[in-house]
Amino acid sequence: GAVVSQHPSRVICKSGTSVKIECRSLDFQATTMFWYRQFPKQSLMLMATSNEGSKATYEQGVEKDKFLINHASLTLSTLTVTSAHPEDSSFYICSARSGASITDTQYFGPGTRLTVL
Amino acid sequence: ILNVEQSPQSLHVQEGDSTNFTCSFPSSNFYALHWYRWETAKSPEALFVMTLNGDEKKKGRISATLNTKEGYSYLYIKGSQPEDSATYLCAFIRAAGNKLTFGGGTRVLVKP
């Protein structure tokens, strides 16, 4: 099956620093990648959708200047949390889709646990 | 805000027993429903995509049904095994929508 990797799996950083998370589709080309986050005891919430070579589309309430998304190739998307603060501590998970339909399967990475001190 | 609810939040099942749990979603503007299985420390794994009212899908001992008129889907596990222990997520797509809206998941623990 399709494999999506995500790095790092866990990161601890100081408040005010920036953190970059990578999401790679290993054996397929992802026309669309998605970034989600999950706070404790809550559902996965979509943050943004990105298509290769285009600007990401952010969900309401997600600051685009704080969560920078780059989807420079068909196999790599990055999420940079800029000037991270403790309230940004969360579980971040990406997914990738090769097809164009919303019903096409999204393949997920294993997620990144971000802790901001 | 779309309300996608899963119940129960968690359940314990004895090995060999069968079980089922529910995903509820808005019955209006339905387009599709995904089911995922998420084991701890692993990536969520796609199980089914369901689009038609009355759909039934099956993968091994796991099956799912869909009722779009009343807004629910059941996921069944027959003869539960310890390896079935995971969180099962449903994700709703509304008509003309372009994103998945996830429920909170049902955490299943199968006890030997």
C-alpha cells in the first residue's frame, strides 16, 4: 500500500523558535497533501490543504503566517510552525492523496508530537 | 460546523466476541464517508469509502454499513482478535465539500 512518512516523530522546542515538519509520499506522487492537528481528546482537525506548486488553502481560524506550508514537489510537503508557543503544542499529522477526487483515499503519515516549552 | 459523532468513545471486547459501533453524521448534503483504523504509534489505515445509501463493505472480519437517510454508519468486527485493538475513525464529506470532517473515534481494546 501507499506509504507516507513524517519527520520528526517527536519534537520539543523552546517558545519563540520555529519548527519544521516534513511529510513525504514514498511510493506515489501526491497531487494534494493535507495537514491536520489533534488536541488531546479531540478529533483530527484539518488545518490546510496544499496542491503541488500552489499556495495552501487554510481552514478558518488557522493563521497562514504562523503555519507555513510548502508543497514544492509531488512527494514532499513541509509545515513550519513559526514562533511556536505552548498553545501550539499538539499532534500534527499529514496525509497525501494521489487522485483528484475527495473520495480518493488519503494516506496518512504517523504524525509528529510537538511540545513547546 | 459539521457534527460527526462516534459512539461509544471506547469499548472493551473479549477475544472472540463480535462488536459494533456507530458514526453519526448530518443526513443532509451527504457525499461520502471514510472509515480508518488507527493503531497506536502507526499511521491511520484506510478501511472503506462509502458513498451510497445501503452500502455494505467488507474487509476480512471487519464490515461497515451506511444509512445516509438517517445519518449513520455502523462498523462491525466479527470474532475480535487482539490485533483489532485500535481507534476506529470515521470521516464525513458533505456534498460540494472538499475536506474530511472526522469524528472523535472509537477506541477498541480486545482482551485475550
